[in-house]
Amino acid sequence: MKTSELSLAVVFSSLYAVLVIALAPISYGPIQLRVADCLIPLAALFGWPVIAGVTVGCFLGNAYFWLGPQDVIFGAVANLVAATIIFLLRKRQFLACVLGSLPIGIIVGSYLWIFFPPPSIFGLQLPVWAAMVTSITVSTLIAVAGIGYALLKALSSSS
């Protein structure tokens, strides 16, 4: 890895962790909007430095607000998988962002119900894990496929 790539990875790691911690009231819980996730689609533009950065940044942010080892490890793994999917599908950016959102919703939602009661989703009586997976997937679609895709397009058109 070149020095410039390592530096970029450190920048993205720091930015992700700071956004998670600074926006903590909305970055955690059964209903969340993790704004830091909007950085994940930038893997399509900057590659491996972003993949490494959002993975380490998630690890650090989740370690700061310790819920347990599941959140620290599997949250970071979810970001790693999501960013890698986006990088591999970078020629179809919107599809990449939508598909990249799914691992976060599925992985994080599958364990987050242990720490928080699941939200009510339109009054449906879903199993607790399904309600949490649905909630996290919707919020991640907003952050990654909504805000993140817009950020990716803005940065792509300016270069």
C-alpha cells in the first residue's frame, strides 16, 4: 500500500468515527440514521482506502459506544462487506449502493435486537429480529443509497 493510500484510509477512518460519535443520538439504536455510512459509496471512487477506512472507522466508533463485542466486530464486518460490494460493482453505482446497503441491514439488524427493543413497523407484528433487520436496512438505504449515492455522484462529476 502506498503512503497516499494509507493516508486516505486514515482520513476516511477518522471521518467515519468522528461522524458516528458526533452524531451519536441518531447513530445508534433500533431506529437510526448513521450519517457516516454515506462515506461507504465512495469506495466506488477511491477504492481500497475507503474500504479500509470505513471498516476501521466503524470499529472505532462502535468501540467508543461499547454495546458489546458483537457490535464492534460485526458492525465493522458489515461495513467491510458493503464497501467491497460497492467497489466491485462500481460501474453500476446506484445498484452498487442499494446492494451494498443490504449486508449492513442484515448483519447489524440480526444482532442489534439483543441490545434494543425492536421498533414497531407500521403496526405489523414481526419477529423481533425481522423488525430490527427491516429498520436497519431502511435506515442504511437512506444513508448509503440516498445520501451516499448523491455524494458519490457529486464527487464523480467534479473530477
